[in-house]
Amino acid sequence: MSQNEIRYSKEHEWVKSTEQGLFLVGVTEFAQEQMGDVVYVEMDDVGTSCNQFTKVGEIESVKAVSDLYTPIGGEIVEVNEELINNPELVNNDPLNGGWMLKIKVSDIQEINNLMTEEEYKNYIQQL
Amino acid sequence: MGKRTTLYNNYLHKAKIVDFHGWDLPIQFSGIINEVNSVRSNVGIFDVSHMGRMNCKGESVKEFLNYVLTGDLLNLEINQASYMFLSNEHCGIIDDLVAYKIDENEIMIVCNASNKEQVLAVLKSYRNLNSNFENIIIDDFTDASGMIAVQGPMSQEIMCKLFNIDELNIRRFRFTQIPCEGEDVLISRTGYTGENGFEIIASTKLSSKFWDKLIYLGAIPCGLGSRDVLRIEAGLSLHGNDISSEINPKEAQLERFVTNSEETLYKQAWDNIQNTPTKKMLIGFIIKGRGIPRINNSIFLNGESIGYVTSGTFSPTLNLSIGLGYVTKKLDPDSNIEVEIREKKFDATVTKLPFLRR
């Protein structure tokens, strides 16, 4: 997987590589549209280890709460603190400013369990 | 496919549509927060055509309705509307509704969409029980009409523009009928948002025209999502959540809408209720911290479970989370309670309703 390439999970999270071994995680445009206006984002603490597809946080919109599942396993090394005061970034800029976690990946092969951009586009069209 | 209101095609491609008690209705247009802010600061419009509308006509219509409704219809004036309940014999709230006195022999009822069939069935069963009322006509005209709520501080201005009039002087809970394209359009100063606002009832054809013109004039289309947030901020109950046929008006803190002192179906039950302490009562509360209360979350006082949440939301206007619920202990405003949201207890403060004063 090359720098800035993006992969998607069935739960509508994305992951993309930044520096060596570090990956950003967030939710997709499709997910933010389904959730509606996000008002709180609660994420697990920095230092927490997580397995692929396990719950690492909660995203609360005006009408409902959704769990955030990490599309890749590893250690949380940073959370996006901007989201505490500006949760609307998740709606307005889900793929960039609305990123949620930075993860130090333990097994890069897990990327192969995720969808490419094209596969994900096909996936959401069938929903 | 669910039932669709006459305005469905006006907004089909501009809204996210959901099923609401068998109706396909917009949950949101531009986003719940934007819609709430628009109603609080400007003007928003809601398709409320799904709500039940029926005319009750006949010489003894006031006496008939007085038997089952909690409002005082004998003293209601022509062109006055009043919020009240359809009560069962135990004083349980079958539905909450607004009765409009059209003239001495005609009263219009607007009730919840989800309860319309039951309201009709209850009214008809009482009509058939008493020969004095056998000539009363109950005409459900919901599908032959549309209803639009125009809500917000700029509602008066936009209504004047819509009807091309200089002023619209209607007091709260009064209504008027304005001739428009060969029909009488009913305009009431009512709503479910806590803001100044109006509701328009017209033919299906005119309603569709009004919707488009209101948007052209600058009104923001709003969905069920923002409607729910606005009514919670205003401390207004929703039937099915905060009130039901298992809840009486005293428990719901709505005694003031039982004003009928005549001989009624529920009189004995109501006298008993008034003379005994209630087992549970509705409260409003504000959550401290970043949690949003949801239906059926438990409420605690000093570690003891004392109740449950019936409505909850994030309030964009107050920028905090608020809720309504029932508790078995009498709590003063500012009492500290806890609300358990997804296995985590949040501190909360009992708050006098409404959350938002206008």
C-alpha cells in the first residue's frame, strides 16, 4: 500500500498510511451522511492496543450513537483532539480534518482484509 | 412503500425519507442542527400533513366531545383552539390533540398521525352509545388536505408575504380563515417548537403551492429530526414517548389541560387522581458532560434506580444534552441525579421545563 492510498471497511471506516508504520483512521462520507450531525466523538485513550475490527470509540449524532471500529489493529498513538470542540469536522471533512485516530499498526497484512476505493464504491452502491 | 402526504413530491429529492408510523416522511433536509437553528433564529417549515384532521359536526357536538376530551369545549370561543387530551375512563391519555371551534356546531380536531384510527374509533363508539349524539358527523378529511407548520421569529413576515397581506394579527391559540383561490385556508397561531409560529390547513393542491412558495420566500424546510429536538427544548411531550394511555395528565405534569368540570367519562378517575399522591412524575433534566440521554436509559438518585428516560437529545440551542423522564420520587429543580447511558453514569440536574424560554 503506497502513501495516501486509502482502504475501507464494511463498517464504513477508512484507513490511510502517513509516516512509516503510522496510519490514520476515520469514517467515510457515506457514514457521516447516515449518522447526520455529529455532536460528540469519544475515542479510546492514547496507548490503548486494539485488534482489527474491534470497537475503539463512539460517535454520537443528534439522533443516534454509532460505534467506531478500527479497520486495522495496533496501538493508538494519537487521537484527533480537534474533534472535541469541532465535532462537525466529521460531517464537513470526514476524509481529512475529521480523522479520528492515528494507529501504529502491528500487522500490515491486515490491510488485505479491507476494500480498495473501487471495491468500496461498489459495496455502498449495493446497500 | 408507506403512505405519502400531498407534499411528498415537493421534497422527495431534497430530503432523507424514513418510515414514521406507516408514513414516508422527511427526517431531515439540510441537517438537524441547521434546521433547529433556522427555526430559532429565522423561519422553518414542516410538512405535518400526516397528522389526523377531522371535523365533528352536529347540534350537540360540544356536549359530545366534552364527555371524552379534557378541555372545556363549552367555554371555547369561535376561532379559538385549545390543547387537550382524549382520555380513557382511567384518565390515561389516548392522544393529545388540538380542538378548534369553527362555529357553534362544528369542532375540528387535529391529532397525532399514529393515533388517528384510535381517536376515530373512540369518538365513534361513544357517539353510538348515546342516542343524543347519533346525528353527530365525524368527517376525517386528512387525505383531502395538507398541513404546513411555519415556525420561527420570522414566521409572521413570511406568512404575510405568502398571503399577500399587510398584517396577520392572530393571538396565540386562535385561528382565522383566509380566502385564497376559491377556498378558505385555515391559519392558526399554533405549533410544536416553542417558537412563534403558524400552522396552515388547506386543500392538497394549495398546500403543495404554499410549500414551494414558502421555500422561494426563504423558509428552510425542516424534517422530523429537528421537530423532535425543538419540541424537547420547548419541554413539550410526545405521545408514545412521554405520554401514553398508561400515563395520566397529573403524572405528565399537564394537569392544566384538564379544565373540563362537566360530567365526563373520566371524572371519577380524575377526582381520585387529584386526591392521591402520584406514583411517578415527569421531570426535565440536563446532563453534565458529553453524553446524550436516550429512551429507556435508567435514572438514579443516590445510587438507587428511580426512573427512566422517555425523550432525550443534544440541544443545539443550549449546546448541551437534555432529556425528559419519569421518576418515582418528588425532586425539586436543581436536584442532582444520575442517568445511565450505555453502562456509564452521567451526573445530571433536574431542570424546570421548558428548557428554553421564549
